[in-house]
Amino acid sequence: MKWLSNSLARNLILGVVFVVIVAALGVIGYMHNGWSFGDSLFMVVLTIFTVGYEEVHPLDTIELRALTIGLIALGCTGMIYLTGALVQFITLTQIQQMLGLTRMNKQIEVLYDHVIVCGFGRTGAMLAKELKAGKAKFVVVEPNADRCAEARELGYLCIHADAAEEAALKQAGIERARALATVVSSDPVNVFITLSARSLNGKVQIIARGEEPSTERKLLQAGADSVILPAHIGAEQIASMILFPSIAGVIQSPERRRQMDLDLRTLGLELEVVVAAEGGVFTGLTVEEIENKAERSFFIIAVEQAGSSMAERPLPGTRIGAGDGVTILGRAGRANILNKFAEAAH
């Protein structure tokens, strides 16, 4: 809503401008009759606001009396108009806010198979942006009024409440949600939100943010399906860009990666880059041997070896060495298979 395009705001501005002009003319008129600026301004304020203590100076001339009569008529009229516009503006603004909240609550009530984002800090805002870009249905729960207002200005459904309270999660439709991401900056709060969400919906996918590595186990025990450690993820991405720049260039462009992930997700697939560890279960095997050993649950679509360029589709006989960057395409949720690249052979 633009300020000048709103008729209520425009009326309010016109009222203020009218009163200011009348007051300025009154001050000029009294000063023209020999009064000081202070006395003139004081007389104008007394007259317009109808306080009526006493005359600053005797109104002993026809000109002063005519000026005062005009000031009373125009000043009081302007103040009545301004007061009415102000009351109307405040009242209707509050009504619009209430109607907006009612409309938003109705939209939330009909959401199904949606995502709940707990927290609208830096991570939450980025997550909401990505979800919107991916055309996913979601609702934000944020206790900070300013952040909640910011989310609503961006067109997001946002509940001004503490996600640690069960009532807030119920209002967000936790029983109907398919996923919940708790990304507040406090690990204890994330644990509590996870516990509450899991108790309200045993099937919802819960992704929790953790600041400290020691919190990961607590979040998993509380019911989280996945735990994200931003510091670790950032370090891994930087390492991938340094160690395997050609792979990073292909799949880590934000727009390209987002679209690729969306397309693959509709097919139940995921694309990941892993590093073959020294002595790992799959280290030293050929591409064909690894895929057979994994019962074709994933495919190796690219390998970047130290000192050589990336192969878009390695040959079946390509051998994976320690430190090689391996791009894998497989069914979603195959983290146990991906971990084999890092596990030591027994």
C-alpha cells in the first residue's frame, strides 16, 4: 500500500497542510500588527486549539478582531477535519490489519502437505525465498514482530508466535504439514520445537538447525529426521569448490542447482558430491564394481580426479581413488550408501 495512493492517508496529509497554512497566516497577521513572533504563535495555538486562557494583547482594532474571527473559523474547521481524518485512518488501518490476519488465518487453515518454517532470521529468510522459488506451500512462525511484518511484506504467510509453543504449531497446521524446518539461532529452542512437533505429528519430516556439533545427537533423539550444521555445510561447500572446481561449477550455481534439485525431486532422486576417503569401502573399486555392489541404487555420473578434468560420464572401468570427487545420482534418502565412500573398509 503506497502512502500517497491511499485516500485516508491523503486526507490526513491535506488536513495537516491546511492547519499549518492557517496557523502560518495567523502568525503573519498578528506580526503585521506589531506583535512579536512568540506572542503571535502563542495566540494562534490558543485560538486553533480553543484553549482560551486569555488574550496575549488586547484585540482593540477591527483588523485584529477580523483576523481572530477568521482564525477561529478556519482553524477550528481544520482541526475538526484533521481529527476526523486521523480517527478514520487509525480505525480503518486497524480493521484492515484484522481483516488481513483473518484472511491469512483462513489461508493457513486450508493448507495441506505444506512446510512450516520456524524462525525468520537470516537462515529462515533464505529458506523461505528458496521455498517460494520452488513453488512450495509454506508458513513461517516468528516471535519477533518486526521480522514477522517483514515476512508478510514479502508475501509470505507468517504467524506472529513462538514456535516452541504447541498452540503456534497447531495454528500453523502441524497435523497437516509434510515437513517442518526449525532454524532459529538457539539450539535449546530448536530441540524444544522438535520435541513439540514430533509429539503433535509422528510422520512429519523434521529438519533442524544446530549451531554446535554436540547438539546434533540431541536433535536426532528429540525426533529430527535431519540435522543441518550451517558452519559444517559452508566449510564443505568451500572445500568442494577448492578441490573440485569443475564439479562445483556445474552443480553449485544457485539457480541451476535449485532447478536441478526440483526436477530430480519429482522423480524421487537426489544429486550429491562425495569425496572417496582413504581406505573407504568403495575406494579402489571401479565405477561398475561400486554400482553393482550398491545394487544399482545409485549411479556415478561424474568423477574428478586430482590433476585431471571431470568426466561427464566415467567409463565402467574408471577406478575411484582416495580423494576423488564423485558425483552421484540416486534415490532420495540413500545417505547410508553415500556414507560408504567415507567409511573405512573392515
